[in-house]
Amino acid sequence: MTTSKAAAPKSAKASQSKSKNPLLQSWRTPFGLPPFEKITASDHAEALQKSLKEHRAAVKAIAGASTKPSFANTIQAMEKAALPLEKVCDVFFNLVNSCATPELQEIERDVAPKFADHNSAIFLNTKLFKRVAELYERRDDLGLDPEQVRLIERYHTWFVRAGAALKPAQRKRVAEINKRLAELTTAFNQNVMADESSWHLELNGEDDLAGLSEGFRASARRAALDLGLKGESAHAITLARSSVEGFLTFSTRRDLREKAWTAWINRGANGGKTDNQAILAEIVKLRAELAQLLGFDTYADYVLSDTMAKTPGAVNDLLQRVWRPAVERAGEERELLSECARSEGSNAPLEAWDWRHYAEKVRKANYDLDEGKLREYLPLDQVIAAAFDTASKLFGLKFKEVEGAPIYHPDVKVWEVTTKKGEHVALFLGDYFARTGKRSGAWMSSFRTAHELGRTPVRPIIVNVMNFARGAEGEGALLSWDDAHTLFHEFGHALHGMLTQAVYPSLAGTAVSRDFVELPSQLYEHWLGEPEVLERFALHYKTGKPMPKALIKKLKKAETFNQGFATVEYLACALVDMDLHAQAEAEVSDLDIGDFEKSALKQIGMPREIVMRHRLPQFMHITGGYAAGYYSYMWSEVMDADAFEAFKETGNIFDKKTANRLKKHIYSAGNTRDPEALWLAFRGRPPEVSGLLKNRGFA
């Protein structure tokens, strides 16, 4: 649970209605969207401070109540008490991640340790824990429904895992560690954003642009204009993934590829004030100490004890089962790429900045598949339409764009999501383009979580945030095949948030086990590559003609091409993450992050020509909730491959009965039941790893 999950006590509601701060008022806006244009940085600071204070008072009243604990006066009261704080936090943290300014980042640095103190004051409160523990012991005798029992069990787990059962001195140290970790993780993430925002590669003239397609040049020209670069021939490559990876793929200028690659992999490790290596070392040490205090050998043991995987051993068994064939395949791919380079007269050894470039050439030669041509059939608007249509066929949803709704940036689009009968389901926001002030990557978040705590159900406001390169002035953006998969992936998360039917916000949507949360998102990606989808929505950005069937066949045929590389760069991250957090406290007393990374990669036999997808000094996943958890993408992939096979078995990728089971037990269920029980209710048997190996071409 987070403290930002949950209806305010009457006193809090009254103070909000009287305040002139827009964040503390009731929002009479379309669909209850935040009134973004009225909110200032000082409003955020004031609202966060007041909401924290009011939530602390509400929780204190719950803990100190003289009445016998009940579900209503303790658990449900906690859910309701957190709603005003949730409202304020959702706005602030969404904006500081997607529209950061120095003022917002300063507020973030200020409030991060305050939130850690706030959480500690709640989850280390012995009076409150006593009430929760009493309910936990009596949970089967309280006449509650299964979701209420599940919520009691989760609260009890959250309190125990937070250290509520520890002795006073231990609880004090846990609180100190949590506060320091909040400061460090905030600094880490802001440093990565600073490194990404401060670098670009300026290209001028045909020589610099050699190899770049017309569409990619247009994006690079647009990036230069956005950066304010002068000169009619100025183009720019930024450290947005779609920009830098596209350049590494297409540019024939090996020297410039090396420059871009070096900047890309050294984020967070450039020395100076934005260097993250000492910060991450301290984070790891504190996590190891925290695990020891809570009774676990390592932080990995602590994290995994509340997941589907349960133990580091189970995780490593899966990762190693895939790692070995992935490295072997990557070796075969390396020989193909090296041969391609030699055929062009290059005698230099294949390097990491060469891999994507020659992989594209080999793919084009072997499969007659040109990534540049493929982009021409993947305009952003059409990929969005494909994602919406897939949701319509599977879950009976309709999407209508809302004009004039409050938005936090001109890039943002808003859609109302309804059933086919017109019943409101959710509001969906799409924020698709890279810009200064937005952290890298792609993610789903919410401006409002669904719940049924009041007189009428509250439906969610969900946002997808991407970092795609813009198209030329007046033209739409063209996506790479990976970009299109990213859009479908994040929309799968969005559907998980939008379709939730949980009563309580702490169990709603994506508030599930870390190694279950990627199932809905990764599963949704499967529909993108199906001919039924591509033939309708992969339309040429100029002619509007559909992607030729011959091209679709080539795309399907090339699905497992370069999967050795893709799997190795991901699995290396998962293995190193697990290794880093599987160290006992004594083993990390003198940790050097650079040396550790090199040693860990050598130990697993990392191919020299491939680099981790996220090197440790820039690995924001492990400072943002995926510590000892990056494996979860692979864990979920076992399930998503098996889940899509359930549709394939029917002969219809939109089979209604299978889709209804999927909606009921996966997309709508949230955390109302144990994830293993939800999976079994959908599939009828445990997941099988064979589908994953087949999809990656390793079977």
C-alpha cells in the first residue's frame, strides 16, 4: 500500500473546500480532471504539506480509537483517509516526471524524505498495527466478503514488512533508512534526467546524415528546432531512446554512432555532480541493512518473499534457463554481423555501437525487411487506433476524443472510454513525445484510482507517457516496430488500470505483485503483430495504403531475428540486479558500483559486443520499485506467451469466451485475489515456459 491510496474525513473535506489552492478544492472540470492551468509550483508545495498533515491526523485518530477494531473503523477508514493525499500526490508526481521544472524538482527533493517519514509514522505505529493484527487473527470470523479479507491480509503483510513488529530501536533505524533511501533515489533519478537532457549530437550536412531515412531525418530536424539549433541544415540526435537507437541503427557514420552510443551508456556515470555510482552504492548498503533488520538474509530474499517467485533461487532458475540459449544465439548473430561488416570492407572488430547497424543490414538482406520502410506503415495515430480497436474487440470498449479538456501539456490527448452501451469506464490520457523535463522511458500512471468507497463508484483517470521522436513540422510521427510494441505494452497497463472492478483503491488496477503486473501489458503486445490488426491499421503515412501482405509475412518470419541480442541485453540487467541485491550486509560494506558491474557481467559470460539495456548508474527501474524485481518481465513473459496461446487454441485471437475470462480474472481483478489463483482461474493450469522459448526462437 502507498499512503496516497485512498474519502477524506469531514474536516479534511471542509478545509479543501475553503482553500484558494486549486489542488485543495473540489474540481468542477470535465470528468474531474485536475485544473492544470490554475496550478502553480507553490500550490503543489502547500497542498502536499497540508495533505500530509491532515492524513497524519486522520491516521492518528484511527490508531487511537477506543472502540474495538472493525473492518469499517480501521481498514476501510485507512482507505478513505488516504484519498485527499492521493489526489494531491497523483498530480504532483505525474507532473514532476513528465513536465519537470527546477521548481518542481526542488519540491520533490524536499518532500521525498517527508513522505518517507510519513510512511514510517504510519506503518511503524504500534497502536495501529495492533488493531490490524487483531483483525487479521479474526478475519475469517468477521463475516466479510473475500475482497475485504484479502485487504486485511494485505494490510497485515504491509505492516509486518515495514517493520511494525520490530523492537523500538529497530523501528527507529528502519525509519532512518527509509528517509535516507527516499533522498538518494530522488537524487539518482534526477541525475539521470539531467544527463539525458543536457546532451545532444548536432548533425549538419549530408555527410552527417548518411544512411538516415527521410522519416528519421524529419524527426532529427524537428528535434533540432525544438532545441533551438540554428542553421537550415541543423539536425539533432537526443538521448530519447527512439532517437538514439534509431541513429545507431541507420547511420553509416561509425564515428558518430560511437559518440551517440558512448553518451547513451554513460548516463549517470560521467563524474561530477550527476554521477550516480556512489549514490547507488549507498542505496544497496542501506537496503541490505534493512533486510537484515526485517529478518532476511538479503534484500532479494526480502523482496521476493511477497511475490509469485518467492525466492532468488526460483528466479535464477528461470533466468539461467533462458540465458544459456540466448548467449549461444547471440554468438551466432555476432558472426553474421561480423561477416556483413567485413563484406563492406571493415576490418575493425564488431563493437557495441555497430550491432544495431549491421543487424538491420542482415535483417534486410535475409528477410528483405527494411526498418525504415516499416516505419512508413506505422504512423503514431494509426498505432493508437489499432490499440483502441483491439480493446474494443476484446473487452467491448469505445474511445471518444474529448476536446477542450484540461491538459498539462499541449502534447496530451484525452479520450473518454465507455462500454458499447455508452457507460463510462475511464478517462485515458496519451502523452507520446520526448521533451525536456520528461524522464526517459515509457510508463502508465494515474491521476485518479478507481474505488467504490463513496455513494457512487469513482472511475479512474489513466495516463500513458512515452518518449517518441516527433515527425516533421505538420506531419505525424512514424514509429519503429519497437516503439509500436512499447505503445501496445503501456496500453496493456492502462487497460489493467481502466478495467478494474476492485472496491478498495489499495487493491485496484495495477496494485498487484511486481512479477504479475507485467502480464497484462506484455500479453497485449501479442495482438500488434497479428495480420488481422496490421492489415487494417498499418497504413502508409503518405498513400494510406495498407501494409502489403508480403511485408506482413516477412515481419512474421523475422520475429525471432536478433532475439539473442535482445534477450541478452535484458537478461544481463535482470541477473545483475538480482546479484546486486542478493549480497548480505557485510558483502556490500565497501561496494564499488563500477567494479561490481564489470565483475558480475564477467561472471555470467556477457558477450563483449552487447551492453546491459540499463547500466547500473542509470538503472531507474531498481530505484523506482523494481529492485530485485527486473526479472519480473521474464517471469510475466512465461504467462503472457501461455495466455495468448489460449486464444490461438480457439482459432480466433479475439475469441469472446477467452476474452471474457481474461477480463474477469486478469484485467479487472486487480489484487482482489492471490495472483496464482487468478492465473489458474483464467488458464486452468500452471503456466508453461515452452511458449516463451518458442516466441524467442530458442525452443
